[in-house]
Amino acid sequence: MLNNIGIVLVGTKYPGNIGSVARAMHNMGLDHLRLAAPQCRIDDEARRMARISNPVLASARCHRSLGAALRGFRLVVGTTGKSGGKREQTSSARALAPLILSHAARQRVAIVFGPEDTGLIDEDLKRCQWLMRIPTRPGAHSINLSHAVMVVSYELFLGHLGFEPARVPVLAGVDQIEAMYLQLETALRTIGFLHDENAAHMMFRLRRLLGRSGLERSDVGIMRGIARQLAWFGAARGRKP
Amino acid sequence: MLNNIGIVLVGTKYPGNIGSVARAMHNMGLDHLRLAAPQCRIDDEARRMARISNPVLASARCHRSLGAALRGFRLVVGTTGKSGGKREQTSSARALAPLILSHAARQRVAIVFGPEDTGLIDEDLKRCQWLMRIPTRPGAHSINLSHAVMVVSYELFLGHLGFEPARVPVLAGVDQIEAMYLQLETALRTIGFLHDENAAHMMFRLRRLLGRSGLERSDVGIMRGIARQLAWFGAARGRKP
């Protein structure tokens, strides 16, 4: 179950933090660390903080973007310390851990952490189906990166020790989902619902709305069927898709 | 309640760890940090890790021994990653947190963490009334000092919140939602995606899909906007809605 969970760090700036994250993961039984567009290298400081011969750090993989790092995952959970804006529906780490474990019993789950200074930005959040936060003292929301990974990993480790799975479906792959959004956007432009001014905002809203529901393959099939029909309609009226 | 809890670090070697501990405590609503016989000073590295003007670090007090640091406390809880020897009765942080909070509602409680390399030694343990541990992967017991403080502080903070509500939005009313589904069905018939044979089944699937996401009023607005545009399109092509 824990073996199906990956930790993805986006744009990390300090090698020491990568090492500390690897140490926390190793303590808590998590093995798979991916770095998306890291702003630093795995150096001696990282190895020092991870402790000697940490297998998590040794097997960490680098990717040029978050999209590339998420390949192969089904459920993508973003972490955020902020609220408001595009982050209206967030659940606490404790509340989400059992659900994440239920999914991890069947399929691969990525948990995504943003850069030290900004956290995840909107561009990253749009790839996340669920949002998770760690409760803090009011006004002290900024948690050290490795501390945040430690708390989330700890919740997952404790949850897996006393695990009762909820019934969850097999989710669609992220590549299928991205293809669906592309097709939907094209179709909604065809019928004039989207145009250059509102497309980014509206597609973001649709991503949040559909992402929260946990899309299965058959759901993606329905949405793509609607999009196909729209495109056919648009073409019949002489608009270009 | 949290104001009656003190974190006591014994023989800490690295200033960065003291700073990281102060940051974790501040995040989790704990204010009182005591250093017993520290092996380093609070320097720029400590202040860097604590983040600027961290009030926990600024008010940290140094004592020459653990005995001196514990003056004024009633309940003393030691932390250990080891087992065996004098550590036969240890409870997990999660199990102890509610008991510690119950005491903290009435009297001062100290939670004691040992040096980075050895943890608490027998001489320190004998001053502790309870022993607490953080569960780990077998064979990976050694947790970073500030990670250990973070987990314990997190358990206390969540325990003191008692109830940690998820952040949920105001949802759309069921009448609004039913009106949306009616409008959607009509529109999807207009473009030929639905017909009498498949409408009931497909609408049920759409209800499951959209229902899971927790529709807000603005979400309903978007879906109705799409439906309106579809109906307009269909009418323009001469089909009856």
C-alpha cells in the first residue's frame, strides 16, 4: 500500500531539504521520491541530511516538469498552506490519509509539495485532484518543507498500521485526463462558450470541479463523448474547432 | 492548555536543529522552549532555520542541566526511539497526546528530547514519568530531532483543536442542482448526445460524477452556462429542445 505512494517535490531550492525529506520518508516507510524541476542538485549536504546510504535519496528520480513527474500516477494530491482563491476545498492530512490509503491499495498516488518560498502555484494545483493542508496556529501557516512531508508521511504510516479500506474505484490515468481536458476545451471553444479571454479561468474551474469527483475511465469516456458531439455540432455549423 | 506545555531539548549539538524545532513549535501553537546543557549556541544558523523574528526562539531559555530545566513542571514526558532496557513501557505520541493535554489543562507538562546522536540516556530517562515514542518503519528508528518535535507538537495541536473540521464551501441548493440537471439533459438531447434509449442511464452517470465533487453555486452556474450555450446552438440548427 505505502509502496504505491510517491512524494513529488516541485522546484525545491535547498539540497538539505531534499535530504531531510528523504530521511523522513525512510522513517515512515515511503520509498518513492520524485523531484520535478528541482532548483538545486543532490549534493553532500543533501546526503548528510538524509543520513548515510539512505535508499530513498539514492533512488530519487529527477523530472523536468511536474507533468513528467506525475506520469504513471492515478490520484494526485496537492499540499497547500494557503487558503482562498483556487484553494477553496482542502482537507486536513488526518482526514485524507485513510482515503489516500484506500486508493493506494489499488493504484499509484502522488502527493505533491511546492517550493520552499511559494508553495504550489495555480499552474501546479490544476493537476491536483485533491488538496490537503496541515492545520497550524493562525498566522503561522508556513511549515518547513521536510516537516510538512514528515507530518503527511506520519499520517500515512500510522493509517497503514491500522488500515480499513474504503471502497474506491480504479481512476483514469492522468494522461487520459489531460487529453480529456484538451478535447473539452476545444469543443467548448467550438460552441462559443470559451474564448481567449475566459478559457484559462473557466478550464481551471472545470478542472477543480471534475477533479474533486475522482474521475474513472468511464467518466472520462462520457465527457469525451460529449466533447466529440459538440465538435461535430460545431463543425456542422461551419466553425473551426 | 498548550500554554502549559514546554519542550525541553537536552544536549543539542546543532544550532540549525534548535531553530527548526522553534519553527515547528511556532507552527503548532507551542511557545515554551528550554535548552538543557546545549552543546551549541543560538547563532545565525539557528535564527535562519527558525525564520526571522520567531518568538519561540527569542524567548528560549538555557539551563545548565536537565534537572534545572525541569523546575516548575509537574508531568515530565521523555521521548525515545529505542526500546528495551529502561524503556519497556512506552506509548505512542498519538495515544499519549490526549492524556498530556488533560494534564496540561491543569498543570505544566514538559516533553523532553535527547541529543541528536544518542537520544535520552538512562540518567535523563529517570527524571521522566512517562515515555513516548513515534512509530517508524522497522530498522529506521532514528528520526531527525526537529521532525520528532514536529510530530509530537502536531499531535498536541490537533488534540487541542479536538475537532478538526475540513474546510468546506457552501454548496448549491438541491433545487438549483435539479434545475441544472434538467437543463443539462435538455441541452444534451438538443445536440443529439442523449436520446430516449440512453438518457436515463447517462444522466445517472453524470449525476454520480458531478455529485461526488460537491457542487458550489458557481459550479452550477458554469454548468448551466454550458447548457444554455448548447441549447442556443441546437436551436440555431433547427432542432427542438
